[in-house]
Amino acid sequence: MFQFFINLLLLGSFMNIAAVEILDIIPYEKIAKGDLTAIQTLDKALHEKGIVGVRGVPGYKEKYEQFITAARAFSALPEEIKERY
């Protein structure tokens, strides 16, 4: 049983590495400037893979931290309040 979990963990790690290798990542600055190659990569990735990574998005870290704070606050609410949402 223990070996099964180890194999599953290794498989999961391999799958994550494979996903990273095929994910197109485009700098936000190039998209914002209208760089033709970046726009073409974005279009192709979204149509063929349905996902694309964008690096260097202004304000992302702050918004992410606000989201985590809000999610934790929501999780701490009593169930009867959470059920209203």
C-alpha cells in the first residue's frame, strides 16, 4: 500500500513537470505592447491548449494575497452564513 502512494506521488510529480513543459508563458509587457509574436502565441495556446501563462502581470501578487485573505475569512465564517452565498 505504501509503495502505491509513492508511485502515485511520483506520477503526480511527473505529470506536473510535463504540464509545465508544454505551457506557453508570455510576458505581460509584450502582450500590453501588442507584440505580434506574443499575440500569436497567446492565440495559438488558447485555441490549441485552452490555457496560457502570463508572467509579470502588474498588481498580481497584491490581488493574489487579497484573495487568499478573503478566502480564509470566508472559510472561518459559520456554515449558516456561508450557505447564503
